[in-house]
Amino acid sequence: MSLIEAMVLVFIFSIITLSFYSVISAGIRYISEAKNKLGAAAIANEKMEIARNLDYDDIGTTTGIPSGNLLEKEVITKNSRTYYIFTFVQYVDDPFDSTAGGSPKDIIPSDYKRVRIKAAWEDDIDSPKSVSLVSTFPPKGIETSAGGGVLSINILNSKGIGIPQAKVHIKNTFSGIDITALTDDTGNIMLPAAPAGIRRYVIEVSKDGYLLATTMPPYNQTPYDPVDVHASVVKNTVNMKAIVTDKLVSFKLRFRDPFGVMIPNISFDMKGGRILGNIHSSGEPVYVYNGTNLAGDSSGEKSFDDMSYGSYFLVIKNSNYALIRIDSGITPDKSAFSAVPGESFEENVVLADKSVASAIVTIRNKKDSSPITNAVVRLYNSSGYDATVNTDGYGQAYFPTAMPALAAGTYSINVLASGFKSDNAQTVSISSGLATKAINLSEGS
């Protein structure tokens, strides 16, 4: 009993010790974060006071819009803690006196300046471990035009909804502009008084968990016609620029035969994801991902992480296998599938061994060659083989339904589909490998 009591005592003591340790560790973390916030707030206030003591014309960053005497980024060490100071200054087109795109049009959209100072203890402008201060600075007297035009940048997801707090890097080497800012709650950044220039603004968009997107030079400087060309600014005009990106995806391809048995070491090529542009001569899409000489592993699987959203297209390179379908693929292209932003999923790639005596019967609409789903296909012969299969989303039926393989010979085919005339006069010859048969049905009863 004394041994059992000692073990119980040790157990209780361990629980109490771990509880105290957890409480103390959490307390230390909270104290550390509080110190970080106090230090960051003090530095941010100090930097804002510096801005308040500048002349109105000097309020701006050295590489920003507007240009001024403040640094866009500084690194400061205080109380053995390193802080990263991000300063963003922009003109505000206040709707009080209408806007540059309103009616009536505001001919001087640079109404006043807004200064945002963020002190973070991580080297990232969108870090949550930070303290931010915002202040507005009106001109001393009547507002005057700062020149240029208004550059309005909208960052949207694939559904056209604005992405808040996306990090946007804007660079114009011709005007010395190099700034990084975060979009507002609507996914917008508005930059009045941007210097005029045709396709001079290079824009890069990033956010944790999202696909990186960047503008490109026009065709000839880029080997294709890009979707997102560098932004332009025309003087005294609101210049809209929209860039679409979305959440990254992860997926696993599983290569199997029609009976569900995994097939190892399948080699393939795959392209797809976000469309970057189109080939100038042919209009063929250029995708963000283009993988060649890929291969499934010994268990018949291949994983892809942090991939672009969009459509993907496969080309099977093993000459002894034929692609039957991708289970949830894009109709009518049986070699493609779609990756929805933010999802993680598995995709079955069904392959037929060409060396196995078998048959793929494809049923299509005679009118437009579209596949007929759920058509009833019966395959039989005089030797006693008789099997019935419903066609898949691509109008295909695979035989045999289970091993062994089909015996060599001629097989009869009966087809029945709702809304179509039946066909009971088709045959297919089976020898030592995969045979294919296409049947077109006429509409009617």
C-alpha cells in the first residue's frame, strides 16, 4: 500500500507542478507581450509627433505618394527589443467636396493627407504583433492640386469580392516610388496625386495563405499577352486597376484502375491553376503551374501543397495505360479537374491497362456529340458472358466489371437511355488488349 500511496502522491504532485508551470508560462508570455505593446506604442507616438512637426509639403515618405521626408521602413532597437516601423502616407479624396470619380467631379482630389504608422515586433507589415496609429493632416489654407492622377487599386478574390488587409507592393522606378501598403476593408488602395505614366506601376500582391500575384510588362517584353499588365496613370483621371487572386489549395492525386486497385509510379505532366495570360499567336492559355515529368509514388499517390486555385489538366505519359476519367473532373474534358480556393481534397485518376483484354464503350448524343450519362450498356456473347454497366459522367462504360479479363471474341452491345432511341445492333471485337467502341444515339423514344 505504501508504494501505491507514493505513486499517487507523485502523480498528484506532477499535476500540480504542471498546472503551476502552465500558469507561470502564460503569465510570462502576457507580460512580455504587454512590454512589447508599450514599447511599440511609445515608438509609434514618437514617429507621429515627428510627422506633426513637419511642414505639410514634407509629410510623405521618401519613395511614396506623396513624396516627403519620412522613411517608409525603419528598424529600431529599444530595451533589447527590435521594432520594425512601417510608415504609409496617402492623399485622401474626401467625399465631402465630391470625389475624382463623382458627379460633380472633384478637380482637386488630394484634399488632405493621412499618415499611418505601424510599430511591429515582427518584420512584416501585416503582422498582428503590432501597434498602429493613424492621423490626418489638412493643408494650411486652401487646397491646391498636387498634380498627377488617381491610382485606385482593387484586390479581389475569384468571386469578385474585395480582399481586406492584402499586402500591395507598388513600384515605379521612373518616379522613384517604392511603397508597400495594406488594402482597406473593401480591398482597395486609393492613391491620389500619383505621377502620370503609361504602364510604369509594377504591382505585387501577397497575403498569407493566398496566391502571389504580380503585374507584367506587355507582350514583346513578356512572351505572352499577360492578364495583369503594369498599371498606368493618366493625369487628372481616376485610373482603376483590379488584380484577382485567391486562397491556396492542396490536393492529392490517386491513380487507380477501374476496380479500385492503386497503380504505382505513374508518370504524367500537369498544367493549370490561375491563368497568367494567353499565347499571342494562338490565344492558348498560359497557366501559373506547368509541371513536367511528374510521377506518383510507390503507393500510387502524388500530393501537391500550396497550389493555385483554378483548372488543372493531366497528360498520362505511361504508354501502357489509357486515361478513363478523373472522378470529379470537368465535363466534357475527362483529363481535367477544378481546384476551388481554400480547399484540400483528393482526386481519383482512373486508368485502364491497355494490355488487359477489356472494352470502353462510349455513348454520345448523335446531335451534338455530348456524352450521355446513366445510359444502360449491356455487353454479352454466346459463351455466356453478360454484364450491364451504367455510363459515367463522360458517357463511358468499362468492361469487365471485375477480373478476370474478357475472353477474345466478338461481343454484342445493347444500349438503353432515357430520351433516346435504343440501339441493339452494335458489336465490339476483343483480342488481347483494350478495345474502344463509340455509339451515337438519336433523340426520341
